[in-house]
Amino acid sequence: MLWIEKYRPRTFDEIKGQDAVIAMIKAFSADNMLPHLLISGRHGTGKSVAVECIAKSLYGDFWKENMTIIQTGALFRGGRAYLENEEKFSHLYKKEASVISNFKYIVRWFASVKPLDAEFKLMVFDEAESLTFEAQQALRRMMERYSGTCRFIFITRTQSAIIPAITSRALPLFFRPLSDETILSLMTEILEKEEVPETAFDRDEIELIAAAARGDARKAILFSQMDCDTRIEGGFDEYLESETGNIARSIFRILRNGDIEKAKSVIEIMMLEYGLSGPEVLDELSRARKQEYNDPRITVAIADADMMMRDAGNEYIQMDAFLSGIVKNVFSAE
């Protein structure tokens, strides 16, 4: 069994490194006064499990019956094929209607279903950054219409992808990347429970994995299990070499040739198809920069772009400005 499933948090107290935001959520759940929520943060920081804990706290044994999760990324990427093949949507899917029309109908249908032994139910939109502008506009109206019997929860890696009409109606909650110390503590606890001998896992290696995870507990746990599995050859540094890392290195080669438009297209692929947020793309570029383009001007440009994005700047605009600056200030002078 995968450790990421075996040790997936089941209660609020098991969610590590998010004390302030979890305390707020617990208070709302205890008072049964939950507002609409906009939950943002990187992979592996506890967003989805926190929503599950909210449902369990509110509804007890009926938490699954009172929570509908719509995987918006899969829906808008897969389109009609996804809707037709997804079991919980197949009875609602209308072949003659467009994807957006089907989406609106499905949301209205689930939102209008009476909650089971509760005042309201939960409608959860995972990967909410994939929602189109039209879909978000429709949801804004539904939030007003069904607020008495349904709470809308948006889970996203990119808060700036959500329109102001929704953000103004939802309580924003940010799940910060976990510190290396928190991840290190979590990994040590799991290794002890799995009775992994100390000879199979030294302290330095654990610290390397904690740092490589970059705040993602799920990634750290997965790396730990892979490193402990004697059937897997090589060290964890070998499977750290990701597809997105290769793409990031190709972006610098494209920029060196002065092709900004092509670089923009590749960045969009990383954000839309691989589901990376703007800061996560910058992380990949930062690692690629260390390996092949160790220029202090690139370091400063990445830091400036990251600061602008975290200050609620539009990620695509800031990324375009970053790419243009690299070509102008770095590669044009070569």
C-alpha cells in the first residue's frame, strides 16, 4: 500500500504545518456556520484533506452523501468524453449540449438536491483554476441562489485564476508550503511506524528528501517509500529528474534564441496541461537555472517575478514580463 494513502490525514489534528488556518476551519465547522471557501496553496499542503475533515466534522457518517466533488481540471480537459464516461455525471449528461451547458446543468442539479439530515451540503471544485471565465460567472450566480442550502468550496493552486466576483463571496484560506522541519518530522514518524531500520535510511538522506520536496508532504512521503523499496534501483535523486524539469531547461534554450512567443507557449503548457501554478513554474526554472544558466541576473528576475505573483499579480502577465526581461537583459547581451 502506498504510504501517501496509508498515512493520509483523517482528522484536523493530523494535518501538519497549517495550524492557523486549521484552527479557523475547525471553529467554523464546530459552529456549523461555514461560509463559501476559496482554498489555495501548492500540492501536498493539506487542502483536499482539510475539506474532507470539514465534511466529516459537519456530517459525521453522512459526510460523503453531503459532499459533491467536481474535478474541474479533468472535466474541462476531457470535455464530452469525460462527462459521458464519469459514472456520477452520466445520467445528467446531455449529448446535444455543449460542455459548459452540461457543467452548468450538473452544478445546478447537485446544488438543488436537499442535504441529508443537515442544513446545507458542500459543493467542491477541485483544480478550480481550470474553470473558464464563463463557468465562473455562472457559479457566481449559483452561489447567490443556493447559498441557503449549499456551500461552495474552491480548491486551487492559483488564487489569481479565480474572478473577483467569486473571491469577494468566499473566505480565502492559504495553505503555505510546509517547512523542511515539518516534513522531516513527518517522514521520521512514518519511518518509525514502518519500522525501517536506521541502516537503510540515514539522517542526511532524509534531510535531502525533505529539501527536495519543497514544501510538498505528499512528494516527500512518496520519495521516502521509493528510497526504502529495494526493488527500485538508483537513488531518489535519479527519479527527481522530472518531465517538467526537462521542459524548464528547454525554455532557457528557446529564450537564448530570442523566441519569446514560443517560450510563452511552453510556459502555458506547463501551467494548463501539467497543472503547475506560476510560482511552481518559477521553481522549475530556478532548478534549471542552477544546472545550466547560473547567471545572477536570472536569479534576480525569478525572485522579482515570484514576488509579483505572490502579491496577487496576474500570473500570465507576470510570466510574460519575466520572459521578456530575460531575453532583453541576459541573452541579448551574449
